[in-house]
Amino acid sequence: MSKTTMTRRGVLKTGAVAGAGVALPTIFTASSAAAYTNEPTGSTVKFGFNVPQTGPYADEGMDELRAQELAIEHINGMGDGGALNTFSSKALGGDGVLGKKVEFVTGDTQTKSDAARASAKSMIEKDGVVMINGGSSSGVAVAVQGLCQEAGIIFMAGLTHSNDTTGKDRKANGFRHFFNAYMSAAALAPVLAKEYGTDRRAYHLTADYTWGWTQQESIAAATEAMGWETVNNVLTPLSATDFSSYIAPVLNSGADVLVLNHYGGNMVNSLTNAIQFGLRDKMVNGKQFEIVVPLYSELMAAGAGENIKGVYGSMNWNWQLQDEGTKAFVQSFGKKYGRPPSNSAQTCYAQTLLYADAVARAGSFNPCAVAEALEGFEFDGLGNGPTLYRADDHQCFKDVLVMKGRDNPTTEYDTLEVVEKTPVAQVTYAPDHAMFGGAEASLGTCNPGA
Amino acid sequence: MLGMNKKDTALMIVVAILALGAPILLNPFPTESAMAQFNAGYPDLMQRFAIFGIFAIGFNILFGLTGYLSFGHAAFLGVGSYSVVWMYKLLDYNVIWGLPLAVVTAGAFALLIGYVSLRRSGIYFSILTLAFAQMSFNLAYSVLTPITNGETGLQVYTKDPQVLLGANEANSPHFFGLVMNSSSKIAMGGWEFTFNNGYYFCAVILMVMFYLAIRIFRSPFGMMLRAIKSNNTRMTYTGLNPRPYALAAFVISGMYAGLAGGLMAAMDPLAGAERMQWTASGEVVLMTILGGTGTLIGPVLGAGFIKYFENIFSKINDNILHGWFSFLPDGLEDFVVFIIHPFIGKGWHLTLGILFMLVVIFLPGGLVEGGQRLKKLVTSKKDDSNNTAKTEPAE
């Protein structure tokens, strides 16, 4: 026999438990349907900065991170406002974006597509970022851009110079402020013709991956158009550190210009080897032997030291420019970190501001609205002069700098000098250019996710 | 049950509970709390736990049973990924075409590499496999670019044929309409749990593969493999030829790796050459040793351990540290952050390296041995309390 004792307290307890049990399923329905991926609902919004913190481009990555942190400060109204004061669009009021304070998370791309995608995915899925910015390699940029397209968030590319990023691999959710190999070639070729003449024979050493190939293709086409002859193109493995065996045959090839389609540590090593072989002291075909490095960076210049004196190359931006935007940014960056920013830092800074500004103008974080605000956007005051974000391929069009290794550097940052500012008209190309995927390349449609 | 003894059934049930409950078990901290940084219950990381678990289980069949240390298993991982992405490009996004192909091609590669490499043993075998893997990596990275799309990684373009693609078919990997990257989020109090299709797909395959590994471990074939490890010469003297057994183990573990690689591409439709690099091969060795070589559950634990560090510790930056220690006075806060700084963010390798050293020195049997010691500690205490009255003989 069981004995039942019913007390007031017991009934209340049972009732409360039963009530909670009945109410339980309703909390499962509490998750609201978002209009797009990672719609920010609180008082803050998160940006994701995915930069190489380890591996060959770690230095560039750390400099990008500095600039991104500075951009967040300026957007949130801290510090001196930097280039926001000179930016032509005034949609940002220094109180965050659309009244939300901006926060950020960081990830390490390791300069590997796989690792970069893993860290980007964790930022999207775990931290709920609305935008990813940064990176220092075209392979990584293309991979992360594809991921952002699938996930439905905006990708603001960092340093990526391959034609493919906004060429055959262009995506509706991806945007590039940095210039590309075609632009480098278009800007460099006339300067090279003026300095070295139009009857030169060029020998290319090219890093054996997509960026190297597109740059070699671009430079060869542009120099051949003005009368140069391409003697040979030798592909070198990305992991190579000693280029002596590649330099030796150059002397016997009858070439009188060596083009190094290398970046980062590759370029530092190959240029050093070339100088050690005394290439620049040689006379070939009755002309002085010359070396060209189409894509320069401050960090590479610092690594190559003495060897870059008088060597021509191109850059997206340099801290020595004298326009208002550059001055404001360099001053703000210098005050915080005690050094001038690199050109990869500047592109990330500009991209972060451009994204925030586009959100403010669109009035929404919806990636499709933001993309629409960025497409065909014309702006000035971020350091590159008047710039257009072309709607057809999401590539920025602006002046390109032709640089030369300075003969008498005064400080450790003063290693390069600006030779010429190539006007934007000279580096513009059609969106369906053959080097950019031709007529087949398309952005696809914008994906808001969710 | 299912041809397993009681102990293995219990282990299988534990693995099933862990695998199916991961989205809840790995999210112990409320979303808004400061500790949410350490939550691992988001789809991408859980998928990685399952995929690298499969990879490590397969590697353990070779290394744990036969003792042949392969440094080239990442090659099979890459081959699996490329197979699956090619099936996306040619047929459609259904993973049913790619995954079996990934297993078959990886098996074929393993047969080829294994046939050559297994002519030697010990360090020479390791070097041979390493050489083959580096060859595969270099081929994928530059030489075979038309097939692998080189450094950029193989991906699907709109202009690809995709002959089986239906009008209403999902535009991302799916299994007969079950879209891998879609998930349902359930908010419960301060917690939010994400139940992802792709993860559960991987988890089910992980359980099947784990079951298969148990059966291999307990089979006469598994006994032969152990014989190779314990005394290869004696095995030859008894009239058995060890090489076919070793080759079979090599191919099986290659197929596991191919499946894992295929699943990576099934979760994320891109195949990069980096996943074939020697560092990736080394990683699976670390996973197996860290977890416990030759044990069933060890490699899965090791895989989870390493992936957790890679994805969680690498994302802690100085700002977060300052947030944690903001209660300290300014000078002290900066000092504490300065001390911890080298071990987080880009320094996660350092933290992992120290932990790996500690495990290898103090727990040579890996995490599994750690668990066993803990268990012994608990049970021996119980014994003590029972045996207090018993008199011990003097020495």
C-alpha cells in the first residue's frame, strides 16, 4: 500500500515544475529569423581581421593589424580621427557605425588557404562578424573571398596583387582596394622605356604560383608592347631561398634586364643573389644591365637594404605622399606606433573605413545593401587621390606609384622614393579584359546568407 | 553487441554520446559571458574534430598496430579533397559521388606509395613516405595546376559543367538535399546551441569508422598487424610474409585519410594544396602520440586537443587579455599581459609544444594513460578505504 500525503507546498512545487515543463518548448522558438548572416542585434557590431601572424608575411600582417586597430579607434571616435577628417564622405560621425560601437576579433591566416578559411569560418560562425578584412597573399584572398560569398558576409581584401582576385575569381561579396599586376605593368612600362630605352631584352624569374604568373604575364605584355623582347621566363619554387642557380644562366642568355616577379623573402633573396653576381655592373649588348622588381613593399625594401638602390618597382601607396589624407593617416599612425605605416597597412585602414562608411550610407549591415553602396562609389581623401570602386568587378581605380630604391636613405624607413604618380586613366582596363577572365568572368549575385 | 565485447560496446557508446552531444557538450559557457571565448561548439570546429578524428583513427591503424611511422599521410588527405571537388565540378554538389571516389583514389595512391615504401622499415620507411608526400604537394602546388588550380586551391566556378545539377538543387555541398552548411540554432537561457547538418554527417561517419577500427583491432588481421610491430623477424621465421599485411594496413589507413580529406571538401568546397604539406602529415603523428598510440579512443582525443588549441588559443589577442585582467592595477595588468602574450595568439604553437613535451615526458601513453592513471587514483583510494583494517606484511 502506498500512502499519499498532499501538502500545500507539495502541490505548489509540482505545479511549478509542470508549468516549467509545459513552457519549455517555447524557449526553443526564441531564436528569431535573421534577415542576413550575423545581423547585429545588440549595441555593438564585430569586424573580423584575418591577417598572417605567422609564416613568411607575418611582418606585413602585424602592420595590417596596427592599421585596422587604428581604423576602429577612429570609427569609434577615439584618437584624432585620422583620415576620417579628410575623407570625402562624411557619413561616419565618430560614434561607431549606425550607433553601434565597433569591436573586432583577429585570426591568423598563416598564409595558407586552408588555415585562412578555418579562421575566417570561426570568426563568422562563432564570433558573428559582419565583415572580414586583411591578408597578404592572393591565394588566401581568393579562398577567403569565396568563403565570404558562400557565408553571406562582405570581404574587404587586404594586400592581394594578383589579377585573379578581381579577375576570374571575382565575387559579388568581395571588394579590393589594392592595385593589381596589370596596373603595375601599365604604370611601370612607360617609365622603364624612358629610363632604359625601347630595345631591351628581358629575362623573367617568376615565383611559381598564380600571383607570379599573372604578374609575369602582365609585365611581359606591357613591355613587349613598347618594343622589349622577352628572352626567357623561368619559374622558381616559392620555397626557394637560394637563387644562384637561377641567376647564373641570365648572363649567358643575352638579356640585359632582369625582372624579378618575386615577393617578400623570395624577392629579398633573389635580388641579393643578383647583386652578388655583379649583374648590375655588367654591360650587355652595349647597355648597362638593369634589374626591375615590379611589386615593392617597405618591408621588402628594408630586408634588401643596400641592394635596392636604383631598382624600379611599383606601389599602391607610400607614406611619403604629400596629400592631406596621407598626412592625416601617417601622423595618426606615427603617434600611436612610432613608425610610418606600410602600404599593406594603408590598404587595410582604407578598406575598414570604406566598409564602415558604406554601411552608414546604406543605413544597414545587410551585405547586399553595403555592396550596392560600394559599387560605383567615388571618394577622395584616404591617401590615394580620387578613387572609384568600379561596379563591374569591385576593383578600385586610382593613381599608381612608380618607385625607385633611394640612393642615399636618411632613415631606416626612407628607403624608396616616388618617381612618378601614374594617372588612373593610364592603368584602367575593360572589365572583360582577357587577363581578367575575359567575358566569362562574372561577379555572380550578392549573397546575404540566412 | 554487433560483434563487440562488453568493454568495446561501452567505449562505442561513449563515443556515440560524445559525437552526438558535441554541440551541447562543447558549449558549456553562456554566449555573453567572458568565458564564451573557450566555447568550441561552433560548426566549423566540430566538423574539424570529427574529420581529424577519422584521419587519426586511420593513421593509428598503421602506426599503432604495425609500428610503421608514416610521415606522408597528408598526401592522401589532399587526394581525397581534390576527388570530391572534381566531382562537384563535373557532376553536381551531392557528396555521394565524391566521397566513395575519394576513398578509392586515396586507396590507389596508398597502394602505389605503400608498395614502394614498405620495402624498407623504420626511419627509411618514414623518409620514403615523407618524400612521396612532398612530391605530391609540389605537384599539386605548381606542376599539376590544371588539375589542382595550384596555390589558389581548387574550387567550383559557375562555368563548370556540373551535368547532374538540377534546377532547384542547393548551390553548396549536400547529401540528397541535406545541405551541409545549414544549421538550426537553439537559444536556451543564456546559451545558444548550433546543430549543423554537416557536423552530424561527419559525426555519423566518425562513429561508423570508429566501429570499423574496433573490429579491425580485434580481428585476427589486427593480431597479425600487432605481430609485425612486436617482432617482425619472428613472424617471418614462422613462415608468414608480413609485407601483404603491412601493405593492407597502409592502404586501409590511406583510405581513412582519403575519406577525411573528402569530408573536408564536403564541408567546405575548396581543396588547397597546403593540406598535403609535410606539416599536415606531422600533425596527425602528433595527434596520435598525444592521444595515445595503439589505443582506440586516443587518436580522436588527440585530434580534438590539437584542433582546439589551433582554433581557440590562436584567437586570443592582447585586447581580450586586457579585458580579463582589467581588475588589476594598471602596471600589474600590463605585466601579466606581457607574461602571457607569447603563449596566445600567434604563440599557440608554443603552448601546444610545451603541452606536447609534458605529455610525452610524463604520460608516454598519451591522454589515454592520463585517464587511466586518474581512474586508478580514484579506484585505489576506494580500495584503501576498504582495506584499512587489513594488516600489511612487513618488508
